[in-house]
Amino acid sequence: MKFYQTFWAISASAAILAACTQPASNEGDQLADTTPEAPAERQIVEIDPNNDPRVWLEEVEGEQAIEWVEGQNERTFARLQGDERYQGLYDQALAIAQSEDRIPYGSYSGGYIWNFWQDAEHTHGLWRRTSLESYLTDAPEWDVVLDLDALSEAEDRNWVWRGSNCLAPAYERCILTLSDGGSDAAVRREFSITDRAFVDGGFETPEAKGGVSWIDENTLMVGLATSPEDSTSSGYPSVAYRWERGTDLADATEVVRGDQDDVGLFAFRAEDHDGTVYMMASEANTFYDTSWWYLPADAGPVQLPLPSKSSIQDLYQGELVFTIEENWTPVEGGETFPQGALLSFNMAEFAATGELPDVRTVFVPGPRQSLGGMGSTASAFLVAIDENVVGGLEAFHFADGQWSSETVPVPANMTISLRGTDNHHDVAFMNAEGFLTPDSYFMVDAAELTVEEIKSIPARFDAEGLVVEQLEAASPDGTMVPYFVVRREDTVMDGTTPTLLYAYGGFQVSIRPSYSGSRGQLWLENGGAYVVANIRGGGEFGPAWHQAGLKMDRQRIYDDLIAVAEDLSTRGITSPRHLGVYGGSNGGLLTGVMYTQRPDLWNAVVSAVPLLDMLRYHTLLAGASWMGEYGNPEDPDEGGFLRSISPYHNVDANGDYPEIYLYTSTKDDRVHPGHARKMAHLLEELGHDYLYYENMAGGHAAAANLEERARSEALLYTFLMQKLMDDTDPLDAE
């Protein structure tokens, strides 16, 4: 059983700009008149969020806006695709994306391994399956269940696969989720595995954000944002309905309704190993505060007595397993469970009584640990646990009211990702990778607690002479911030190494070591260094690491990244002339802040699918759902802080800024493309250096197929090479 939440993966004073000084080289220079020219007076462009002169760029498909976007794309293509290196980078990226020796990652259910596959011939993709026995061979015999390319052509749609939900235990009837162009809004259609076809007269929903879950073969639990009455202000569903086969969706029976000020309400099916099914719902009051509901078939919804900052993970041997993101004392005067703990209680007992049963401790992470993916098998509850951003795997067992654990032997010093569990059997899968170590796929025997490597990819780039080191930088408040550096072992510490710094810093998302063939070929092999900063706001060290940077404490996140950038220069790894910073989504906001707060630290800034207007973000698409992370722009205190960090509202007309590359997608219905559009237009008016690219499809990923993904990567690395590697800046030739 898996649970999916439809949430994503995102100081009050301004930072003081540090002056760059050059030491005098000799006495004669000291005697000369070296008085620097007085810096231009700062002139921050005032923008009223209620009367924004660029609001026309928020009209996603507006004629004037699209005309402007097309002009920007032409300008960017002329510069980047006109570079003699671009085509080679594109060819490399596309070859990697389309390589036939990729790992065909799959899930195991109903006696089959299920996989979704894209390649040069099948750009939309194939949904296919094979037996476990065949999957373990070097050349599995795949049975194509659905050809998404053929479907797209037949229906004249740009279908993007968003997943399947098949009814256990037969797994013959499935609800397929398909997005036209890659947006978050999607349609759901019932599909028969036996007939290899959509069910005539079967369940089918209109395009909307939300989801559906099986109750039984003739009934769905449906939550869709199809009307204002059934939607939250964030654009997600606010209600769940019981929908019977053969009836209109409009006639479905309301089961539970949240508040329109919630982020959203999402119903799901929880099935135990013995086949017991519980229908539940998560009412996300904010991005981090949730009311959990049990939805019995013969009564109204019953609220689960969980703390608001908690996350249900799975059912195992009758125990509802959940994490808490705050200290919790469920019984007055009783035991207090610490923030970050993994806990459980007996679900059947709660369903029968409506009272909280005894709460049991499964696991309490240490100060440098964090919990990753987890899930039930027939014999064990598996949990990926990171220690100082290095992966491990534990197997937990429950018997006689007690939890016990055993360590599963996994490759050392790697990122471990649990890729698939099912409580009907003991077959699970996990992936192991590192910055320089290609992905290997392992089958886990949850009964014997053994792992067997079954698939791997060949090296995509030459890692000889490259090293990985983990360093730390001191943030202004004394917090030590870890970061990874991938560089050549013989790097001369003279500050000339072209270096790309990546970070995210939000939503409790952990950024762990990962293998990327395109990054290796397009950047590392060409002499670049790559840095990942594990700054606060992420989940690398549990909920406290994330919560340290919420709302008006967010400057800590930015200070952390500034500290890492300065540390890189102090160590001589790089210098501002050769340092670039890159982030996407919430990371795009992060790099936008780096652009406005510390432009002296970088020679290139990349802000992908970003949030940049932090005074209107809550009015755009899913923006209202993120107020638990960023704060409310309409609150006097929080709004004042947001104004102080909002990149769009902190551009100095007289500022000396590095060139910034902004890219987004017209089809992104999560982070509005208006953020990047308006920032680029402002910079255009002020004469500041920038490039702007908007993919006309692709959703929040900014790419709908492999060709678009390769183009995006080639554009990115061409820009970085021009700015960080070349002796002559392309702007000097303009």
C-alpha cells in the first residue's frame, strides 16, 4: 500500500552586500590615486502588488503575453543554440535520456513487474509488464499493456503519463491518470488489463486536480477540484464523494468535506496484509498541518486522534504507522513522543472504539538522522534511514505488542531509495547510487533480509580522477551547514574552477547524492565542479532542520547558502567569477534571492520554474497552499518580511548583477509562469542582463518528453559554460 499526497516536490533585514577588495601590488600603486568611484545609489523598483504593471503576463495564454514569450525564446535560442557547443551537448543529453540500457524501474503487484518506459521510438511511453522471473533476466520479455504514443495520436492529445491505480488483489481493473501536456490537472479513466482497453462506460473523470481511490470494484472515492464549491483556494479538492458504477459523477454521495481555506482534502485506501480495508482522508489545513479522517462505510467520518503535524505512512500487521513532526503528548501526564518519531497504534481497535489505542514507538531518529521512504511487506516494515545524508535500510517487525528491528545489509556510503513495497508479499526493491557511482537496482527479500543486485546502468561519464568530499560551512548563527563537492582530485585551489552550486532549501525535501549521466558528461567531463548544499529548510536532518527556516525565519536558509558560497571561495575551490548557482521551483526562489541579496557572489544565476513574486504568489495557481511554508503576504508582519526577500520586489535599478537565466513552462499549473515572466520583463526594462526561456508544454517539470528534457539540459549547460568556463563573456561581444 502506498500513500500519495498532492503537495510539492518548494531575517527581516536585507543582507548587506560585501565589497570585493584587491590588495595593492606595490608601493607605487599605493601612492597613486586609487579612490574608488562612489557606488550608484540604490534604487529599488517599487511594485504595488495590487496594481502591478506586468499583471498582463499572468494571463498564461494571453495573446500579448505569448507574443512576448516567443520573442524571448527566439532571443535565447539565438544566443545559446547559436553556440557551437550546443548541438553536441544536446546530442549527449538525448542519447543518455533515450539509452536502452537504462534501468527499467518497476513495481511488483499481482504477480507482475509493472514498468513505464520512454525511448527514442516511444516518446510518450509504453506501460508494460513482465513476470518476476523474466524481469530478473538481462532481457525481460515485456508485454505492452498501453502504448501512449498510439493513444496520443489516435486522440490527438499530448498525453503525459501520471500513473496507475489498480484494484488489489486481482490488479485487473485500473484507474489511469493522464495529463494533456504535462499539467497537474489530469483525467482519470478506467482501464481493463484483460481487454487492453479503456472500459466502455467505465469510470472517467473530467480534467482536474485531485485523485480517486478504489473502494471496491464498483465504487470509487473521488476528490476533484471541478467547481468552486468543491475546490479550495489553492485549487485542490475540498470534498470526497462516493461514486457508484453506472451513475453520474454529479450524483455521487458526499462523504467528507473540508474547508475552502484548506490546502486540499485527499481520500485514500489503506489495505492491511490480511485484506482489511480502511478508507481514509487527509485534510491538509496548511501544507504542514493535517486533520486525518477515518471513513467507515456505515457511519460518518471519524477524526483520527493524531497531532496536526503528522503523516500516515502505512498499515503493518494491524498497526497504523505514522510519523510526527512535532513533540506529542497524546495522554495528559503521559509519555511525550519526540519530534521526528515513527509511531503506531492498532487501527482495528480505533475503528471499533473511536478512542486512541496505546501508542507504540517504532523508531526515534538521532540528531543527524532522517527517515526516507518506507513501506510494508508481508514479513517486515522497511524504512530507509539516512545518517549524515548517507543511506541505510532497517527492517522492523511487530509481535506481541512490541517493535523490533534489524539492519538490512546495503552498499556503504550510498544514497538508498526504497522503490517499491507491497504488504501481500516479501518482494521489495531499492536503488543505490552516488555522485560518481551509477545506479544499481536491488531486489530485497523482506523475509530473509537479503539484497540481490539485479540491474545496473553502465557509467555514463568518465569518473577517473574525480573525488567527492563532504565539507561544512558556518552560517552566521553558528549552525554548521554540510555540503558535498564533486571535483577533480588534482584541482588547483586557486579559485578558477568553474563550479555549479545546487540547493533547494524548503518543504522538508532532502537533497542527497545522486548519479546523473548528463551532469557528468555535460559538466564534470568538461572540467566543472558540482556542489550540493544541504541547507536548512530541507529534510536532511529531520523536521527541526526544515522548521528552522519557515516563514519569517527564512533568512536562515539564504544565509546558509551564502555561507557555503563564501566557504567555496575561502577554500580556493572557486571564486565569484567562476561560481554559478542553480535551483528550481522553491529552489528558483532561493536563487532569485541570491541574485538580489548577494549578486557579488556569482557570475551566473539559474532560476528554474521559480517563485519570484512573493507578494502575489498566494493568488496564483497552487500558491495559497504554500503559506504554511512562506507565510501570508496579507499578514502585516509576514507580508513585511516577504517584501524584504521577494526577488521581484528587490531589484535595484542601479545594481550590478550577474546574468540570470530564467526558464519555466507555459503548461506549469503548479508554479505560475508569471513569476519568471514578470521578473524577466522587469530586468528587460532596467537593462539588466538576463536570458528567458519558456517551454510551451511540460508542466512543472518544464519538459513533456525526452527531446524537451534534452533541450532544456543543453540550454542550461551552454549558458553555464559561457558564463563560468569561457575566458570571454558573451555579453562583452554584444
